[in-house]
Amino acid sequence: MFNPKSIALACACAAAGLPLAQASQQAESNGFIADSSLNILLRNAYYNRDFKNNAADAKVWGQGFIGTFESGFTQGTVGFGVDAFGLLGVKLDSGRGRNYSAFFDTDSQGRPVDDLSQAGAAVKLRFSNTVIRYGNQFPSLPVLAYDDSRLLPQSFTGTLVTSNEIEGLELNAGRFTADSPMGDPARDPNRLKNIDVVGGSYLFSDNLSAALYHSDVEDVYEKYYANLTYNLPLTATQALNFDFNLYRTDYDDNAEAALDLGGDGRNDRNTIWSLAAKYSLGAHAFILAHQRNSGDAGFAYDYGDGGSSIYLANSYYSDFNLKDERSWQASYELDFTDYGMPGLRYKFAYVRGDNIDTGADSDGSEREIFNQVSYVVQNGPAKDLSLRLRNSIYRSSNEVGPDLNEIRAFVEYPLSIL
């Protein structure tokens, strides 16, 4: 296991000893107040998961208020600052038996709470183009990524070092010791011991980038992640894009994550990868993707590393991440800007997975039809107001999971206070 203090020291040495390829952000600081920002995101969210096997449906509607403050850095060789957030979620509709816990926690009677709130803060310092943050924050890395797909975002508590001393190169290292999930105001209800992360990404050119990361969730698993993205312009209105992602997971013995996904708890391992090819033609885009899973168990995430730590092509309602699963995707995207409606977008996807090891005599399969339409107001009094409606129709063999239809609706309006 790596030592986060050593990684932080290495980043600092890099900041001091390597030739800089870009101007120092700290040297250009305007001060704690002058570079500060205060924003509030109003989020109205509706969630309806209709199970087709007589299971209790999940239906919930809520109003969220997400306030974020980011200070600038004090001037000088080393700058200091503070980031803070405040979250409030208000239940508009739900009830016992149809609540969804990622929106609202429940009381002792099993009823969803009427509201929930949370606040957090982190201190930060910057030297040149290297920033160290300690406290409550929203990490977004391939092996540690907070989930913001419901009413209120997930957050983590810990230390994260981000270094951008060389143009195109970003290095990250950190240790986090608490996880506050969506729908629960408690600081660490899942009792995360710690997760260590290290890695980085490099932009070779405007059309080629790569990333490598490693994480270790204590007593759960170690992960390795690799990415390669290549964009090939064909004409002024046409391009090909290739996106390859790979995770390698080594589960700890008797880890719940492995047992939940078909492992036997004895030195289980997993490898999953996806390759997506996207052809863009003006306002249209056509995507084909293949994803393949192999090993002793399926691919697990959100066991201390965040609900969005799955950078794979075939992740929609289903993640198509079960043991030995192979999945294919065909999807289509349309940007209505060329048709006189800027801000309006549509996406359709069909994904099918098979060869799933269910432990039964026959392999399992699953399939999903995904539709999403979104719109962002471009000007006027409601500028930046966004609306998003998505629907998933999911079906599978009996051994895999319950069939369902799902609807998610979001209305968001950002307010800039400072």
C-alpha cells in the first residue's frame, strides 16, 4: 500500500523541481475574497421505478437546495482558502413502502423523513499549480467519484492533492476516511475505514489522452484503472472517437463486494473493459460499444469508492457488470442546435448483455432501452434553467434481476450569488 504522505511530498517536489510548462496559478491569485464564488443550485427531482414482478414500486419527489462556496487563495508563495457546502432536501411526495433511500432516509417507523440537511467544509492551500484540500469534498476520479444522480450529492471526508505543474498532466493522490451517501445526512453511516487513491491523466494532444489510477479500499478491494481516448477528425463536420476503459479489481478475502457479485470470498479477482466507437456527423452521433467482464466475480463499485466510480461505456440503469457478462450497445445522439433549437438534446441507447454466470444451469441475460431528452434555456430571465427526462425499460432472465420501467425527471436552476 502506498503512503499518501509520500505521494503528497512527491507532488510538492515536482512542483519545486520540474520545469513549469504553464504560468503559476498561485502567482496570478487576486486574493481570498476577489476570487470567491457562492452558488446555489435549485434541483427538483422525481423518481419512479415500476417493478414488473409485484415488488413494491419506488416513487419519490423532492426539492433540493445545493449551496457551494469556493474562496480564492490568499496571495503569496503559498495561498490559503476554504471551500464549503450546504445541502437541504425537502420531501414533496413519498411514503412508507414506496420510498427510495437514495433520496430520503427513513425513520424508526420506516417512513421517509420530511427533510434532511448537511453542511461541510474543507481547507485548502496552493503552491504554484498544486492544491491540497482537507475536509469534506466531492472527489471526481475514475476510482473515487461522488454520486450526484439523485436529489443531493454524495460527499467524502479526507485529503486530496491535485497537481497541474506540467501542461496537460494532472496528478492526484489522497486518502479519505468517511463517506456520506445520498439521502443520508450522517457523516459516515457506512463506516468507511479508508480509501487511498493515486494516479493521473495526460493530454498528449487535442485528440489523444490517457489515464492511469490505483485505489485501495481497506478490507474491500484494490483497483487499477486505465483509459485511452482518441479522436480522429475526418472533415469539418465529421469525426471518429474511440474510448477504451479498463478496471482490474483484487478483492480482499471474504469481501462483501465479491460475495454480492458471485465470488466465493477467496482471493477473488475481476477484469472488466469497454470500448466505444462514436461517429459524429454534424448534429448526429452514432455509437457502438462492447463491454466484457471476466474473473471470479462481477465488477463492484460504491463500496467506499463512490456511486459514480464506473467509467464504462455500458452504464445506464444497469451497469452490465455481472460475472462473466458480455454486453453490446448501439446508441444515437441528436443535438438540435443545427435545427434552430440550441440547448435541446436527445439520446437513445439499446444495450444487451449475456453469458452471465448466475450459478444456475443456464447463463443469464439482460437488456435495456434508454431514452433521454434534455433542454437548457439559452437566454432570457430563465437562462441556464435545465430540464432532463430519462426513461429506462429493463428486462432480464429470472436469475438476474427484476424487470422494471424507470422514469427520472430533473429541473435545475443555478443561482450565482457571488
